[in-house]
Amino acid sequence: ESDDKEEQIRLLKQTLKMHKDEIKRQKEDLDSASEQLRTQSSDLHSAEFELKRKTSEVQALNQLVKAKDEEIKSLKVNPTQTKSTNSTKDEDAWDKFADEKGNLFYYNKKTKESTYEKPANL
């Protein structure tokens, strides 16, 4: 009977050790999963920040495009432009246009300058 009890105790200790080992393994798995979640959460926050930054950049670019569109509309030209055929290189840089109201203005392709006054070298 004493041997049976000792065997039962030994088996119980062995079972207890197996359970402790299983609990330890499950705890390690949970710790690992928890660390993965923390990493994924951090990655998600980084991605959200990057998305907000890119969204701000896109909004700024859209505003720039809108401003440039407005600038282009304000410079809308009459399709009939005049250009001298006997001109020097400086004169070649200037083109004459009419705005929406029919007022003549000059645009320099090299300097990107525009003026309503006739350039001196024309």
C-alpha cells in the first residue's frame, strides 16, 4: 500500500510538472503574441502617421494645382498670337497675346515675365 501511495504521489508530481510546463509554454506563447500585437500596433500608428502626412502633402499639392489653374485662367490668351518673322534672339523670347478683355500683353518665354507694356527691344 505504501508503494501504491508513493507511485500515486510520483504520478501526481509528474502530472503536476507536465501541467506547470504546459502553463509555462502557454504563458511564453501569450507573451510572444502580446509582443507581436505591440509591434503591430506600433506599425499601425506609424502607418497612420505616414498616411496623415501624405494626406497633408496631397492637400497642399492640390491647393498648389488649384492656384496654378487660377493663374493659367488669368493668363488665358487669344489663340491668334502675333510674332515678328524678322527678329533678333531677344525679340524671339517675347510673344504678344491678348487677354480675355482684348488688352495686349507680352510674355517672355525665357524669363517667364509678362507685361502689358511693350518691351523696349521689340
